[in-house]
Amino acid sequence: MARYTLFAAPDTYAMCAHAMLEEVGADYDLRWVTLFSASPDPDFAAASPHCRTPALVGPHGPLFETGAICLWLAEAHPEAGFLVPPGDPERAAFLQWIHYLASTLQPDVIVQYHPEFYVQDEAGADALRAASMRRLAGVFAVLETALAATPGPWFFGRGPTVPDVVLGMQTVWDVIFPYGIAAFPALARQRAALLARPGPARVLAVHRKARAGRPDGAQ
């Protein structure tokens, strides 16, 4: 069996890739890194050009970007059942939600934690957070509608797939919800179902423990 190394910072987007490794039953090593370091771990820097987590190294070489890692793991371990394969009628929607989470949800989540990536003054940061939160309200409404239209709790009736893991491991951050997750019952149901699974629950516990005293912030 292939063995992987996951570069991760605690309580960040690395949890999505970490949970996928657990769910597909992969053999892996977890390597904690510090974000925003002037002298990053050289192996981490080689695997992730912007030194952001997650980054995964395995027989395929290095791979970065949350969605790419999670999709690649599902494809590399199809027996785990997290993939909607090419040719399946639901394949288009499967790819749509993976990209929606990466290109539409994730940027505004990052703004809530790191407005300094975009503006330097405090007033500007507050205004950016507020604008981003208004966008998040709309994004979560779209996801709520999609999940509420399924038998639930997953995007597809076959069981959890890649977008369920990527979404569920982000919704653990209550701060990203404009009205709290209770305002989005289908999202709350999906998060609860994912965290009832041993792998994601274990990942969250490991990251929350490691996070203590390490203010890296969400990535």
C-alpha cells in the first residue's frame, strides 16, 4: 500500500485532507508545520510553493490544494467509495461542488481569519470581514438548498463523497456562519453525520488538541 506524508497546521484546511486519508484507510504520516514562518520546513516548502496547508507527498510526488488532494485520494482508493466516477450521471454535480467549495466558499472563509492578506488597516479589515460575511450568507444558502433537496445528509444518496468531507471539515468553524449553523439545518445535519464517523471525529480531536497555543489560523 502507498504511504503518504501529510503536511498540516492544526485546525486548518489540512483537516479536509487528513479526514480523507482516514476515510480511505490510507497509510500516512502526519507532519505538523508552522504557517507564516520566515524559515519554513524545507520539505514543506518543496511540496507547497505558497507554504499553505494541506500538502501531500506520496509515490505520485507532491500535491497541494485541498480539493485536488481530496479528489486524488478518492480516485487512488476507489474501493473506499468516496468517488463519483467518470460516466456516472452524478459526476458533473460531484465536480461542481468540489470546485464551488474551493473557489466560492474557501476564499471568504479565509477572509474571516486573515483579512490582513488583503488590507492592512483595522477599519479596512473590519469592513472586509463584514462584506465577506454577507457573501458567506449567500454561499451557505446555496449549499443549504442543495443539501435539503437530497435524502440527506449527503450531497448524493450513495453516501459521503469528496465534497461532503471538504464541506463538513470546514463547517466545524462556527465563526464562519453569519447566523450560526443552526440557521442552516441541512448543513448542521451534514456536519453532525460526518463527525459521527470515527475518522473525521478523530481528525478534529487531534487538530483541536494540537491547536492549543498555536495561533496559526485557518488556511
